[in-house]
Amino acid sequence: MTQSSDPWAAWLLKNRHGGSEENRQRAIEGLRPVRDKVLENARISKGDTLLDVGTGDGLIGFGAMDKVGADGQIIFSDISQELLDVCKAYATEAGLLDRCEFIKANATDLSAVPSESIDVVTTRSVIIYVQKKQAAFDEFFRVLKKGGRVSIFEPIAKLSSEFVPRSDYYLGYDIRPVKELVEKVKVAHKAQYGAQSTMSDFDERDLVKMLDKSGFDFIRMELEVTLGNAGMMSGNWEAFYNASPNPLVPTLREQVETALTSEEQERFIAHIKPLVESNTGRTAQCHAFVMAIKE
């Protein structure tokens, strides 16, 4: 199995969309409301310095450029140097480089950022990948000035599994007729990559509790739950099969070809491919928008 040395960049730039430009564009469109909500909650003013932790391809950071204005600054922070390079290249092309800074750092160690030097901290789908979550919130609190705000968006996988049982559904589709094959895929993946405990070891209440423990004086959380048809890949089987649900796992094709025999692969595909092509799926999208103020 071929694995990128930088799974974060590989997933965000390719594996998330299964190589489909159509799906990439749909993902961008789908994330714009998330970006706008995170920035609205951040209460940004002209001249602010905004630190975007786990910036990825810069969705939040570049979206904040007009809000901080010509006198403001955006600090793009990520553990992936490749993604930081992508952001830097875009900033250069757009003539924004003089208003940007790029820091390679983990969310739990922002030591490159001085204490009380930041007006706004933003994140999108970052805490879900962090093992020491409290440490990350403590760092956010440390770098913020008095009056500083943190605005985050996080998927709540723990809650999602209560609506769509993982034992009966896989990636949004009913797999009960091939359940034993999916279990083989899961067992093989766990043996090679281990359990992804960071994704389901918290819920929306924990986010509030951790922010409170860090010292934030005002905290507001909004929970969004959407149940319904998967509709994630527009019926494109090849894109679905060549995509991965998150940066910590290989593509579905890689998982299936590693865990199943040729005959088992055929049976798995014969069941799930028609469901994908007809968009006969069900997902639970559970997300939390949280903002907090350091008074």
C-alpha cells in the first residue's frame, strides 16, 4: 500500500475527493457556509491578527483577509509543510504575502507564537485529530490577548454514531448484507494503523468544558445535526472508491484490496456500488460551532 509521507496534504489535495474535480468543487461549496460561520463568530475587526490553527489549504485564513483589512495579519499554522507551501504560493500569487506569516506547528505546541499576541484564533476540524485536546485549548488561551476570541468548528463523531450505527452502516451506506467483509476491512485497518481514538473521545459538551478549564470567560456553543441521504459523491463510484474519509486512513480501494480476497472484493463491490451510484445512503452530520472570549 502506497502511503504519502504527508497524509494531511495527500488527503486534502487529492484523497478526500477521490481524484474527482466535480467532488472537489462540491466540497469547496459545502465548506463556504462553515467558513463564514467561523469568521462571523470570531467577531473580527480591522487591524486584527488572526491565527488559523490547522489551516490546511487556508480556507479560513484567506477568508479572513478582507475582515482584518490592510493593517491586519493572518498567521497560517499547520503541521504539514506541504500545505503551508500551498498557502504561501497562493498568497504570493494573490499579492497578499506581506500580510501573512506561516508557522509549522502542532495545535498543542504554539511556542513559536508569543503569549497574548493574537486577537483571534480559528480552527476547522482540527481538535478531532488532536490527542491532547486540553493542551490545545490551553495554548489558544495563552496566545490570545485580553479580549481575544477563539472560534472553532468541529465534527462530533461520537454523536453521529448514535444516529447511524457503525455496525450496520459504512461510509453512509447499509452494509448489512456484506457485514462480515466490512469487519475484515476494519480489522485489517486497525491492525496496521491502530484505533483512531481522537475522533470519538469527545462530544460537544467536552469542547465547552475544556474551554472553560483553559480559563475562557464567555463560551457559546451551537450544535447542528443533519440526518439524511448521503449524497456525498454524486453517484460517482470511482471517486467514492478512490477516496478516504479522513487523513488518517487510506482510500477505500486500498483498504478493500489489502483486506479481502478477489472474490470477496467482487462481492463487496457488487453490493455497495449500486448504492453509491443511486445515492442510496444515510448519514448523520453532527457539528459544533464554538466561540469563546478571553476577558
